[in-house]
Amino acid sequence: MIQLSNIVAKYPGGEGLELVNLVVEPGEFVYLIGPSGAGKSSVLKVIYLDIFPQSGHVIVNGYNSLSIKKKHIPYLRRKIGIIFQDFKLLPDRNVFDNVAFTLRVIGIRKHDIKRKVLRLLADVGLSHKRTRMPYQLSGGEQQRVAIARALINEPIVLLADEPTGNLDPESAEDIMQLLEKINARGTAILMATHDYRLVRHPRRKIVRIEKGKTS
């Protein structure tokens, strides 16, 4: 489903990915572990083609970075859900509208938008706060909204970039339990984190990255 092969992607200053290999199979929960600055976020950006590798290639759901046309990149991204450490919610829109935003952009019917958004808000436990603004929510609640938004297009994989980094321990635990629940329903998850304490199941795939290299 996702395959990164010998990825090199350097920034102008010389930092970046030196040699990255990674495979995520359907339904897997994969931990991408490494210290700050190791290249974790860059790996995620390569997957959704915000960064194109200078050598090597990435394959995501049948799309290959070596041959994909620019007009097809939005279709690739529709099958990838992304959540960030700082939530990236739209501050001028309420919870419902933050989750609905992507569906409105791609022209989904109003009735279908309402049905999907309400279902997802129920899944993340926020139906009762659908009219609240982001500033009225706790950090954990904002991350739940971000997760609902990331799932709105029924992605094949959820990319989680330090999803608990801005949360207190109790909220972080709630978010990890929610991610486990999502994964159990069949959505693959690639979670980037520097916190080894978040690795729940030692039998799951753990990919270590340091100085732009995976091991």
C-alpha cells in the first residue's frame, strides 16, 4: 500500500532524508520513531508528495512518485488522512464546519456531508460540541476534531505526526486509545513520534529513523 524505496530528499541546507526505506501494509499500525530533527515529518511529507524525492521512489495506493502526473496528486491525497501536533484547525469555523470543509471543497452533497460529519463526530465523542469553536475546546478535543477531519474521506492510511506532542498525559492516553480503535476498524496508521513510551505493542512494526536514515 505504501512503499518508500531508497528515498533521498535533501533541503537546501543539506539536511533531510539520506536513505529511507519503509513499507506500510493495509491495516498495519506502524511506529516511526526517532529524535527531534531525525526526519520523521519529512518522511510523511514524501508520502503525500509535499516533498518529491531527489532519488528513490515512493508508491502510495498504486501512485508512483516517478510517474504521477501533477493533476493526480489531489486524488492521492484524498486517500491519506493527516493529523499534526498543532491540530491545524480553522480558527474561524466551528467543529462541524472544520470536519465538513474538505467535503465541501470537493463538491459532496449537503445531505451526505451532514450524515458523514455527524457520524464521525459521534465516533470521536464530540457530537455534543459540534457548534463549538476551536478556542472553546481543550487540546485533546481539538485533536479529536482533527482526527475526524482526517477520516472524512475514508482514507486508506492515517499519518499521525507527533499527535500527542501538545497534550497532557491523560489527553495523550485518550488519543492513543482512539487511534487504536480506528486501526482496529481497518485503517492503517503510520505514527511518527519521539516518545518511545507511546509504543503500545512491541510486536507491531517499529521503524527507527536518525539523521535521515531508517533502520
